[in-house]
Amino acid sequence: MSKKDLWMPLYIGDYLADTGHLSTTQHGAYLLLLMHYWRKRELPSDDKQLAAIAKLPLRLWLDTKETLQAFFHDGWRHKKVEEELAKRIVVSEKRATAGAKGGQTRSKTEANASFCSSMTQSQEQKEDRIGDARESGSTFTEGSKALASSFWKALGFENALQIPPEFAGVDWRAVEWERAGWTADLIDTEARRIGPDKPLSYHEKVFATTFAKRQAPLPIVEVKEAEKLTVTKNGTSQVRSGGSLIAAINRQLSAIEAETSADLEMPESSILRISN
């Protein structure tokens, strides 16, 4: 291993932005794969060898393989590492040519300045980020990213470093959320109501239930005709309508009370008086 292989450029901000969905174990495995790739210029295709490089048991590697392979293309080729290696070759050739022509070597200060300039230029090229999952064929969409962002923000996680491991795979689940038709306002409202203490599976059950309620058809209101009540008074049948049975009974009771009051108001001459 040459001295040039003792360091590898890693743009921390870009790396964290692309790997927010990885667990702690997956972060470690991914970085070990990148380091091996940087030193050996390639990765093997055999799962046992890859598991050994990632320092994972074979069973755990097979569970993790699909997630990590999304950062690579054409098997296990890595676009960003390939470009950085190509830049290194160009720089080496230029230095060799300059040395042959002038018999001079760059000072340590100049070399450091060239290195810093190279890192700055690479960082400004956003499309050349390490692990750009989108360019390597990831299924993430703008819609799924918006759903994942709504979920994390609703639980109070403002950046990738704050996201706990149990919620690290949300951006992958958000792909399915988008396919199911769930919306950002639904995710935001329910996630805020539930809070970060419940597992992701619980959140998804609530999201599904709320979405189903929103999609349910409105109830059909059936208006019935007013009930009719037949009341018999003094041998005469009367049909009354336009109200409930209770209302009809109340009206009949009021009529009976009025008649009773009229019967009690008798003239004084009709009252039989008894004297001693």
C-alpha cells in the first residue's frame, strides 16, 4: 500500500445527506467497503468476501446487501470513488511531467494547496457526491423524500444526526407511502399527535387507518315522511300529521286539560248550597 492510499477524500455533509436511512451497522459496513475499494481499486462479487470486508456475519451481510448495493452501479462499481481515483492519476502524471521538464519538485506547501483546491472543487460539484443513491438507480422520488421529511420534522428531528436508529429507514418506507396515496399533511398531523415514543410500525398503522377514513364515502341520509296519528275525540276520528308521536300525544293532552278547565268554571247559580 502506497502513502497515497493512506487518505481518502470524504465530504461529510454530502455523505450524511445521502446515508440518513442507514443504521449504525450499515454505516460501518459501507465505509469499510469504500476504504477497500479505494485501496484495491475494486470490490469482489462474492458475498463471502464482501461480508468479510464489511466485517459482518454472512447472514447479516445478506440482509444488508441490497441497501448498500444501491450506492454502487454495474455490480460493485462506485462512481465517485472512480472519479477521485482518476483525478489522482491525472495529478500524478502532471507532476511527473513537470519534474522531467524542469527537474524540480513541488514544495510541501504547494502540494497541500493543490490538495485543498482539489477538495474544494470536488465539493462544489453536487452531482459528484459520494453515495449519490439517486444516480445509482435508487427508487427515491421527490414525493417520497417530502413524506419522509414531513415525518422526521413532525417528530422534532431537524437533521440526519438527530434521527434515532429505529426511524433511520423511513425514507425507504416513504416510497411505499407515496404509492399508497398517503399525503404529507396526513403524515405530519398524525406523527405530531403520536410523538416519537411509538415505533414506526405503530405510526404506519395509524396512517393507514386515517387514510382509510378519509377515503370512506359519506353516509346517505334518508328522509322519511312525517308520521300520521289518528286521535278519537267524542266519537270523531281526527287525523293529525306533521310531527312525531310524542308531539301528537302532547297536543292531545293539552286539549284534554283545556276541556277539564272549562268544565270546572261553572256559574254560581248552578252550585247547590246547603244551609243549616
